[in-house]
Amino acid sequence: MYAEVRDIESLSPSLVRVHLTGGTLDAFEGTPATDGYINAQFIPADSPLSVPYGPEDLETLDPEHRPRPRRFTIRRWDEATRTLTIDFVAHGDSGYAGSWAQRARPGDRLQFKGPGGSYRPAPEADWHLLVGDESAFGAIGASLEALMAGDRALVFAVVDGPDHEISFPSAADVDIVWLHRRSAEAPETLLVDAVAGTTFPAGSFDVFVHGEADETQAVRRHLATERGLDLTGASISPYWRRRFTDEDWRRIKRQWMAEQQAAV
């Protein structure tokens, strides 16, 4: 499946929103999950490959010219206009996905598989806890939009500074705690310290915690050991890891997650 770039928005110095239409999106079926994702395929700059392509086109390609798969959350799927919206974290020329989004122009094509996804705010919960950094903002934003008037959510959001904060529209009662890395004495514990130092609302709550691996695990450990949370059904997973490239992290992620889950 593939689609074409319709237009691009700059949400913040580190977030780029890309709207995709056309291509084969007439056959795309959305998912009710608010962490719905696609597995996008990014073609290296010097590859002879072009979108769309099939398995037979990959058979004779050298490994360095093959597409690099990356998972991205669907920020919004508009059934009426057949428009797929994806938010990309962009840091200059590092990585394949962010640099592609920064260079993207109308008419550029992106090939992908999907969608997948498993989380949606539980309607029976008294309130909702959503925690993450820029890499989780697509799912956090989609989750908040899915809530209705009378629902309640507490969000902990990590960004570089005040100029990186973005809007999260919602009909619900939403309390957002913005956390800034640049001004933090200990950026790596900023998130868990904020969560641990907050008095939670009364009642039952569901959990969505995604972002940097060590920060996500620290919040997970706090919720389990200090809040007494039953992690069954909680949506907690790392999207990236500090000081690791995407490729290096992908190679060890499965084993790392198994070890961390066994330790709590």
C-alpha cells in the first residue's frame, strides 16, 4: 500500500505533520485503536527503488539499498476524505524517517503496511493516564480526541522546551503536565520524578506510557511497585532508546523488553 504527500505542517521545531492521500488509500481500512500504526518503508537516498514496488523488485537489491522499515502512529484517519495523517519526530538529517518528513514535498510517495494497534481509552475507567515524549504524541493526541465530554485525562508530556509544546484538542477534561528537558537538572529522570510526585485523581484509571526506553521502564516500575498498579492491560512500551541508533535499538528491543518485564 502507498500514498502521496498532500501537504506538510510544522507543529514545533521537532515535529512535522504529514498528510497523505491518493495512491492506494481507497483500499485502506482504519482501526479503532488510538495507537494505530503503519509500518512505513523508507528508501535510502541512493537506492534505485521507487514507490510503488513489489517483492520482486527487492530480490536483486543490495542490503544497503533496501527500504528501512519504521513504525509510525496514525495521528488521524479521515474516512470521508481518505486522508492519513502522521506526525514525525525530526532531528535534522539523523535517521531515515525524520529526514524524509523534513524533505517531503507534495506528490512524494510513501509505501507502508498496516494498520495495527491495540490501545484505546477504556470507557469504564474513571480517568486516563497518558505519559510520553514527542514520539508518543500521535497516539496521545488520537486518544484525547477519542475521549468525550465528562471524561478525564492526566497527561505527562516531555519536550525540549516551551517552544516545543503543541496543542492536544479534546472534549474531555484534560490536565497536561509539560516537562522540559533543557531546563531539567536530571533530564533522564524528569518524567518518572514528575509522575511519582503527583497525587493521582481518585478512582480507577487505564494507562498509556510510551517513549524513551529507560524513561518508560522507570515509570512502569513506579506504577507497579509504588502505586500498586496491576500491569495487566496497561499499554507500556518503548519507542526508542537514548544513545542508540534506530537500527541498533531494533536489534535488541525484543530481548530488552523481556528482561525488563521479568524484573518487575
